[in-house]
Amino acid sequence: MTRRIMHIDLDAFFVSVERTLNPKLQGKPVVVGGRPESRGVVASASYEARAFGLYAGMPLTTAIRLCPQAIFIEGGFPKYRDASQKFMAILADFSPYLEPMGLDEAYLDATGFESIYGSVHQMAVNIKQRTKDELGLYASVGIASCKVVAKIASELSKPDGLLEVAAGEERSFLAPLPIAKLPGIGKKTERILDGLGIHTIGELAVTPLNVLKSHLGAASEWLHNHANGIDDRKVEPPSAAKSISRETTFGKDTGDRSFLTATLRYLSERVGSRLRRQGKQFRCVTLKLRYADFTTITRNQTLSQAADTDQTIFDTGQKLLKKALAQEKQPVRLVGIGVSNLTESGKQLDMLDTSAQRQEQLNKAIDRIRKKYGFTAIQTGRTLRLKDIFVSDKDGYTLQTPSLSR
């Protein structure tokens, strides 16, 4: 049986979610990512904004110059996460073979399930219709015999399109496309291929493999296969997370240690909350700092015993922060905290360590309060300082995160 793989991608996802909440944004150039005077980047731009040259990853200062009439929205992860969960639930109704690729896109293996809907094409139509009716969002869908071709097809069908590549027509479909359309071709690889006179996927497909290996090394074989429409990767559910982290980029570089410590405490609490929701404990804490000159460092410490409390994350991170700041005097641009070496919860408590038991009980109580009344309903003295700096709602403070994925 020939495989039929779908790649489903929500169009301008962050912007589209904002429009479901505020219909007045329809038809207008909208940018999600932050205030235009900040140093953040565009996380999502409406198609009206893209007409002015805006794209994801563009500095906001450039975006406001190219499109001063655009409406800029800071955005918030919780509402995008909720929309994503509902989207994935719709997809799971059509096939159990689902592989999410971030918040707004996924692969779906429809092989054998198309007969339920009459055809795989009609199955995709039904997915698009349910996504529109239930979520108010528009999806673009690509259908092919493998992942790479399905992804390219969905990209070419945007916005709100549906493109199916028949089995056996993969090479002819790919051949005329520019090489930049092939996933995995970055600017550096594109320059190398351009120097070899290779400008289309079809030209890449017929280039001898030994020629590619001499210029691209290990990546050449899978690029060559993908250019020929060969991709045996299965649609697989995501594996369990190996780490949990949170970070934020400041509006201005700062050397204020009190502010850095307050931010680190808040990030530690967010990491701890997510860790406990997943029923995990950690053994390693990692601090991330980016300085004003964009130098980025990470420092980590492994604990002797697994833990899951906010206090342990913060205390360890604070020690690493103090040491790093003593060694480097320039202002900080970004701070982040993460935990790894995750294990399932349920360790034996040390009966002599009553402080650890109290911390675990305290975190459980705080988690219950926050679940009912919102994350900022209860705070430590340190994080209260942030209320005059960051915008907040029941889901917590709105921090600057380049991908809005935190």
C-alpha cells in the first residue's frame, strides 16, 4: 500500500489566534512579537503585513519602518498553546499516527484511513473545515507519499490551500522548484550549490552523489534523496522532553543584580511548575546568559539527589548567576534557567530532611492555588518587583521570548 502522508500547517498562527479573539484585526497588517520600539523580532506576520516585506525573525525595528501602519501585539503563549492543543485534538480524530512539529504544524499518516472519508483528499478537506468551524483558524495541507514532499506541498499551497502530489510524481513535482524550497537548505548550503551551478531541486537530484559529498559532506546523501522525493521517515509521536527551560530577553541590557535575580526566580518557578505537571524530577540545573556583545554562556550543576522544587532550581541557578556575574562585568541581554537529567517523580523522601519535605508540600499548595486563580495569584517577595516592569495577567508575566514558545 502506497503511503499517504499529510503535512498540515496553520496559516499565520499567532496572528490568526489574535484575530479570533479580536475580529477587528481582520484584513489589517498585524504583527505578533512585541512592541515596535523593543529589540524583539517578528514571531508572526499577517499576509497583509507580509506584502510589505515583513517575515518571521525580522527585527521589530525594521518591521515598523517597512510597515508603520501595522498593528503590533506582544502576544501570549497560553492562548496559543490552548489553540494548538485543540488543533492537535482535531487531527488525532482522523488518524492516531500524528507527529506534532511545534504549535502550529503536524504530520499525519493517513495510509489506510482514507477509505473512511472516500479519499485522502476528502479527508484533508474535512480537516480543514473542522479547523475553520471549531477554531476559526485556516490550515494549509500538503499530501504526498513521504514527509519531505508533503511539507513542500503544504508550503506551496499557502494560504488556506490543499495540494496533493500523486504517487510516482514526486520527482516531477519537485524538479522545477528552487533549491531553497527543500527543507534543510540554508543560506550557506544554497551558496555552495549555487557555486556548483545547481539552482533547482531537479538539478540537485541529478547531480552525482560523489560531487555533492565533496562539497557538502555527510548531509549530501539525505539532501540527494529528498531532492529525488525519497524519504522513508515514519510519522512518529514526539518523544518525552529531555529538558525544561525558560528564558527571556530584556528590553534593555541590564547589570541590575536585584532585577536579574528577581527574573531568575520567576523563570525558576515557571520551570518548576511545568516540571511537576509532567510528574518529573531533575538532577541538573543549567543557567544561560547572553551579554550585551551577544556572547552567550551556559553554566550547569548536577545535584546529588533528584528534586522538583522551585527553591532548588532557584538556589542552584542563583549560585551559578553570582559566579558568572563576578567573572564578567558587562550588562546582560538574556537570562534563562533550565533543568535536565529528568526522571519520574516518586523518590524516597529523606525522613531527616524536613526542609525538603516542607518545600515539596509548599509547592503542591502553590500549584493548586495557581491552577485555580492564575499564576500571579501568589508570588514571592522577589518576583513582586516584576509587576512594575512586565505586563501580567492570570497566566503570569508577559516576557520577551523570541519564539513566543515559552
